[in-house]
Amino acid sequence: MPERDNVTGLARLGLKPKLGQIALALLTILGILGFLGSSILGARQNQVANQSVLGESHEAGSLAFSQRESFNVCLAFVQWTDGSLSTRDLQIARALLGQRLQVQTQSGRSTYSLLPVDYRNGLTAFDAYLLLARDVPIKQRQKLALAAQPAFEFFLTHTRQMSSELALVSQQDMALLIKNRARAATYLSIIFLFTVFIGLVLAIWLSLDIIRGFRRSRKLLQEEENKLQQARQELEVARILDTVQNQILSAELENLSDKELIDYLTSLLSDYQWTLAQSKIDEIKALHQSRRRLAEEYSYRTSHDHLTGLLNRTGFIGAIEAHAPNTELPISAGIFIDVDRFQRFNDALGYANGDKILRQIAKEISMQSRRNEFVARLESDEFILFGSYPTVDDARERAL
């Protein structure tokens, strides 16, 4: 099914492969494979041609390193003579030269065997004096250096002459190598140009098909874009409305009026989004009103006595806190009203009738309250009348 859908989509865009395009694509692939094969073959041929040069080049490098270590031994001997270098350091310099001379080159020969006979004879003669070197006073060192001077000069001279031994690559081998590389580069260029030409023809053909397909599919793509834009707007509206509903349920917006809620929604939605959200506005308003009613009911139940409808202890404390800053009278007082031996009424008349008596008492006390007073039920048979008065005598008179 996915392959069929892909073919259908290509056909709608005008990109269904044609027989000629397939043939050109195959030729391009063959050209690329030929180019890669020729490159690999040429690399192998160059590797074979370079092996001889590589061996000589490695031998030349070994000779160069041997010359450097030989100069280091000569310098170490001079420094040992004037006392700035110890015998151990001189021996280390000689040991490094020995390691270099034992290195095997690519041709299988040791570096020592590649060196001229005069150099090897000079090294042998110079070694005879190096073996006599000890950590002795400078005068004795200079005496040994004076005796070793002919051997030292002979060894140093032939060390300098080693530079002429480094030119080991013949002009004929280099010319043959260059010729082979030029021939391989020519073959690669021909294959490359052929592949590029076929690829250009195929690319132009496909480009024309793509342009035609793009023109045919522009309207379709525009319709899809419009549908996606519509879906994005609807998703955004759903997200905003869901956020508002969550805020309503979490009591973040319970203090807003219906008009303020509509204004809040208007600030969140664009004109187009507002049109899409019309069907949900009434639902959100109903949810908001229901949430406010529940909040008011819960607040009333937590602050009022369920039997008498008066303020309970919690509501009484809140009423005092709200009453104190809003009164202009200097004296505030509470009058406690306790129904003595009320349990006898419950025992004699029953709890239902006892509740009726309490409701009647609460009603009578409420009817007697004034503008600056409020009544609360603190316990089952305890009530309080709280108010503000001009003087203490007025409060006392009110209690009596």
C-alpha cells in the first residue's frame, strides 16, 4: 500500500518515471560505477608503481635521520670535552645513533649497510675513543679529545658528505610514474565527462517534468494549506478554550462577571478564532456561572449554621474582621445568650422539637438586632449578639 500511494502521488505531480529517463539513469549509474572502478584500479597501479620509490624514499629518510643522530654524537662529544655534558649523556647520544643504524628499511636492508664505507670506518675509529670517555676532570677530557681529534674530524667529514647519498629516486622512474598517472587521469576525465553529460540531460528532463508537475499541483497544495491553516486555528481555539475552562474549574476566574469573562475571552482570541469559538461560548458561560454558584454555596455553608441560618463560629470571626474597619462607633461589644438547661427540652420534647425551639430563638434574636449588629450561633444552645455602640453605657444598656 505505501508503494502504491507513492506512485499515485508522483503521478499527480507529473513525476511518474518515463522509459527514457530510466535509461538515462541507468547510464548515469554505469558511468559512476566506471569512474569509481577506474579510480580504484588507477590507485592500485600507482601503489604498485610507487613501491620501489617508496623503498628508496624510506632508505633516504633513514640516511637523513642517521646523519642527524651522527651530528648529535659529534656535538655531545664537544660538550663532554668542555664539561657541560656528562659521560652518561654522551653514551645516550651514541645509543640513539646505534638504534637508528639498526632500523630495517622497506627494501629489507639495515640503515648501517646503506652507509658509505668511509663513514662506517670513521664511526668505528671514533667509537674507540668514545668507549674511553669517563666522568673525569676537564683537563683529562681535553687530553682524550686531543688524541681523538683525527678520528673525530674524519667521522664528521664523512657525516657531512652523506647528503649526496640522499638523491636515490631516478629520473626515469619518476617519468614513468608521471606518465602512468597522466594516462589514468585521462581515462577518468573521459568517464567523468560522459557521466556528467548524461546526468545533465537527465536533470534537465526531470526539471521540466517537475515544473509541469508543480504547475498542475499548485492548486492542490494551496487547498491543503488552507485545510491545515483551518485545522491549526481550530486547535488553537480548542487549546485556549480548554485553558479557560481549566481556569474556571480551578477557581482562578470565579470573581469575574459574565461580561468580564467575555472580555477576557475576546482578549485571547482573534476575530477569526472568535467566530470558530461561538458554539462553545455559551457552554463556557454556563460553566462559569455554575462554578460561581458552587463557590457561593460553599462559602455560605462554611460560614453559616445549617439549623438556624445564623453565622457559625467561623462566619462570626470573619464578620468581626469585616465589621471592625467599617464602623465609626468607638465601642464594640458582644452579648452572650445561653439557653439554660436546654437539654431538658430535648429530653422532654424530643430533638426535632428542640431544633424548632432553637430556630425560633434564633429568629427572635435576629428580629431584635439593629443596623450595626449581627447574630451568631456559637454552640448548640449558645448565641451571641455583636455590635458597635457610642459608649460603654450604651452597650451595657443594650445588654440589659
